[in-house]
Amino acid sequence: MKQKRFILQENELPTAWYNIQADMPTKPLPPIHPATKQPLGVDDLAHIFPRECCVQELDTEHDFIPIPDEVLEKYRFYRSTPLVRAYALEKALQTPAHIYFKNESVNPLGSHKINSALAQCYYAKQEGTTNVTTETGAGQWGAALAYAARVFDLEAAVYQVKISMQQKPYRSSIMRTFGAAVTGSPSMSTRAGKDIITRDPHHPGSLGTAISEAVELATTTPNCKYTLGSVLNHVGLHQTIIGLEAEKQMAMAGEYPDVVIACFGGGSNFGGLAFPFMRHNLKDGKHTEFIAAEPDSCPKLTRGQFRYDFGDEAGYTPLLPMFTLGHTFKPANIHAGGLRYHGAGMIISQLLKDGLMRGVDIPQLESFDAGMLFARTEGIIPAPESSHAIAATIREAEKCKQTGEEKVILFNLSGHGLIDMSAYDQYLNGDLVNHRVSDEDIQQTLNRVPE
Ligand SMILES: *Cc1c(COP(=O)(O)O)cnc(C)c1O
């Protein structure tokens, strides 16, 4: 029988993360201060984030950064994750392509986000922090942070977008089970929240309001640091554990990917899988293609502009160099909540600008069609986010069917969809629709990006 799953033993886990910044032909532009336009250094960022994360954020020198033993020990709770050959999906598609996926859904929280949550909480603990805060939309990041904070004995306060808290109540149950204090945002517990509620008592909340509240709590509470689940360089760095494992596992399978695909919110699961393989394009003359799959309702890679823009709706963060739709862009309320972000991370934005990867945009219905086929063939119900990667994979596999090429395609299954079943219900009832955004809407929010 042909081998289906490839698994590393605990003693075979990678012991360093890969920092692609060291190998990039063009380094990412620095984040800058909105008023002075001066580049920000470690000290500017370190009163909000754990200092070691800020060092990693701006490190363009070291290609490999050792994973602390304490983090590796926690990784062993659930890593390695399996690399799986999707024979059943291949058969259903009648494609000559070899399709593999890296299954990041097999951990206590069900998505890749835990890989960085553990690292960020470890560094926070190391520097004497007692409390961590964050914001969360659908709740994947908040749940990962709540778990990681528990594991490193930190108090976690999570601001969850109020409307998402009502739509996905089980995610706040998970956060609270691990001991986090969960507050719907906007709330009366911060000045920012009070201001918003005073202006609009029925504000449903957004990532913008929740970021403002979490950052305010971090800066006004002693020994408290703020953490972020995507977009930033150090988050992508921590996620490279995915691709470094996959590299070894593909070797076990005796193959090397021609195409690497992941869904795209801020870029952490894409970068996590792609960067270690991209290293071989940059250094060893490999020609792997890298495809980031975004929703057509939030298409910053395929239809955004490369500019300096704020990371949040309210404009509290530094200005970041990114492919953006404008920080005031309000994506449609699609079920892939983790992909509803207006900008791409700084590293990814530079790689895209330099033509080292490309984006594809996927309509919501196509993503669910793909997720259904995957569930019915491979037996795993994917997160609506991950289904975008599956849809992009199917497009590539169908091209192979046309051309007869036996391409090796590797995609990231960033999470499972077991807490998203109301979305599947809607799909099955025929109530889901597409939300492709118009050029006019994009232009309107791009016009509001600061010069
Ligand atoms: C958050 C999330 C994403 C998107 O975030 P990235 O930083 O782009 O990876 C994708 N899939 C799942 C399951 C998520 O929870």
C-alpha cells in the first residue's frame, strides 16, 4: 500500500525557525511613525510587544533563529503535524497531479495560530510580564492565545469583536475554558471603547475597535504586553515550523513541491509553509511556484496597492509598507473571518512586489464547493479560511488534467471547520452568496490612505 501520512518523530522536529528576511533580495521597508515618518526601532515597539519579538521583527541578518527549549517542549504536545497525500481528492479530480497537504488542524485549538501564540507568550513570560492582551475576530487567534497564556502561566485578556462573539459563541467558551477574560468589543472597560459606545451605542465592533482596546489595556496596565496573531514579521517567523517540517516530510515522500499554496489573511500560515521552500528558490535555483489564496471580497494581493498604511481601522498603529485596500476598507461578512483583513504583511508585500509569489482571489461559493469536496474525499471538514487554499489547489490540479503534467502540489490545511458548522449549514441550505467587491469600493478606501 502507498503511504498516506508522513510524520516526524519528536526528536526530528526542527530546532530553529527560518527568517526569510536574511535571504530576501530586497529587504522589507521599515514600519514608520505616522507623524514623524521616521523608521521605528526595537525600543519604539518594545513598550507594546515583548522585546524579543521586536528584535525578531527587525532582524534582517540571521537566517535561522533557535527555537527556545521551552517552546519546543510545548510544540511536542502536538507537533509534528502530519503531511498527507490526498489520494482520495486526486482520484475525485481525476488529476495526474500529486496533491499533499500539511495538516495544521490537529492541535488542541484546531488552527496554526498556536505556533506563534506559544512563542509570544514564552517571550512575554521571560521578560517578567504577568499579563497579555489581544484582539480576536472569529476567535481562532484569541483561543490560541488563551491556551498559550495558560501554558506559560500568564493572565490573558481578549477583546473579541462583539458581533463575532454572538455569531461564534463556542470560541469564547474555549477561551474562557483556558482561563482568559473575554470582553466583547467595543466595551465600557477602556476609554477607547467608551468613546465608541458613546458615539454609537449599538456598534457591532470590528477588529479596529478591538485592537484599540487591547493596545490601550496593554499600555495602561503594568507588566502587560500586547500580542498579534498575524501580519507582523515575527509571527510569520514562528510559523515557519510548518514549512520546515514539511520540507523533511516531503523528502520522506521522495518528492519536492512544484507549487505551494496557502490561504491568505495577513500572511502567517502562507509564509509559514512557503518561506522554507522559497529559500531554495532564492539560494539553490529551485523553481517552485507560490500561490496565496485570498477571498474576492478582500483582495489586497490581487487588487490592492503597495503603500504605507495603518494596520488598524482607527489609525493607532505605526504605518506599515503593505499591499492594502485601505485601512478603512470594510470587507463583506464572509465566513472565512480570518481572511477579512485589509492589508498584507510587510515581508509578503515585498515578495509580491518582487514577483516571487502571486495571489489568486476566490469567490465564497467556490471556496465552499472545494471545502465540501475535500470533506467528502479526505474526511476532514476544513475551516472556511483553509477552503480557499483547497479551491486554489483544485484550480491547479485541473490545469494539470488539461496538460497531463504530474505536478507536485502542496497546500496548507490551516485549520478545521468544526466550530464553523453554521456556515456549512448555510451552504447546504443554499443560502450562501458571493461578495466580490467592486473597483469603486476599493478606490474609495484607497483614497483615504494617508500620503
Ligand atoms: C487566522 C486564520 C487564517 C488567516 O491568517 P494568516 O495569518 O493569513 O494565516 C487562516 N486560516 C485559519 C484557520 C485561521 O484561523
